[in-house]
Amino acid sequence: MLKSTHRLFLIVAAAFLLLACAALDIQAQQQPPNARVRRSAPTPTSTPQPPPSRGRVISDIRQGPKGQFAPGIFGRISWKKDYGFPSTDGGRTPNKALNCTAFRVEATVQEGAPNTFGKAKNIGYFGTQNEPTEENGYYICSYSLSDQSQDFPHARVISVSAFLGPFASTELNQALITGAWFGASRPQPPFGYQRVVIGGRGITLTDSAPRATVDFEMVYRPVPMAPR
């Protein structure tokens, strides 16, 4: 009796094992041959965004100093270092009180009735630096006539010119123009020549362009012949 019961248990266990194997085989046959194991998609990582812009930013290099855009008339006067420093005593000593102030820059407009030449009217006085700077073999003096109150004439031709001679004395001014200056071998224009500042021209200021730059150079030029 005990042997029969044991045999029956083995038969039932074997039957269950066969059924389990058959079920696994059927599931494998139903799955497509190229099927892949499905995996959950990774959660995307958010890319940090830059903070919102608060208007256009211009670097100091591009913008430049504020004075660079001030209204008015600006520029510089240059001359070769070989021409020496301004002097009024035949080049024996440099006139330290002169240097850049040996030059005068003026800006004028024509005033008068229509169809007449009119009269030149000065619109202001230029300020110059005291000591010249050196650049590529030249002495350079900067000048400026700032229009802080913005009352310079607009949409009209303004004549800007420069010359040597700030003195009331004609003799001292002539010494600057034709006499020897301070420097090696007391530089002086050749006979029949004089010092002349070139570069003067007319400019026009407007509401949209209230600033102009006029540069000058001091050179040697022949003395104009007197009319006969």
C-alpha cells in the first residue's frame, strides 16, 4: 500500500513538471524572434539656461571714454622732432611757457548780409595741452573746443584754422615763424621758407553729428611773394 502511494506521487510530480516545461516552450514560441527586452526610457537631463538678458551691453573698449563723444571741435597739431621746440630767442633756450601754446587754433563763421562776403565771427577759444607728446618721430599737441552748452552754430560752415604766434608783438610772432627753434643745430627753415600750419578746413556740425575732428601739421613752406 505504501509503495503504491509513493509511486502515485512520483507520477503526479512528473506530470506537473512536464506541464510547466510545455508552458515555457509555448511562451518562447509566441515572442517575435527579433524582439528586445523593453527598458524604461531614461529621464532627460535639463540643460541650464543662461539668465535673461537685461539690455545690450557694450564693452568699455568699444564704447571708449565718454569724452571721446563730447560735442565740439577737437584735434591735434604735429610737427617733426627735427624741427625742435618753439623758441623766441634764436633757439638758445626753449620757451617752456610756449610749447603747445605757440600755436593758435580758431573757428569762425561768416556773418553779414546776403550776397556779401560778410565778416568772420569767432565762435570760441581753443584750449591746448601744455607739453607736447612724442609719437613716431613727431611732437604732438592736442587742442579742444568743447561745446558743453551746445550753442555752436549747426548746419553752417565753420572754418577751422591754425597758425603760429600768440603774441601781440609782431616781432615775437615772426621769431616763431622764421627764427631758429631750440634743438640740435638750432633748426630753422631754409632761406625763403617759413613755418606754416596746414590742414585747415571747413566743417559742419549738426544735431545728429555735433562733433568734428580737424588735425594740423606744421611744415616748412616758401614765403609768399609780395604782389608787384
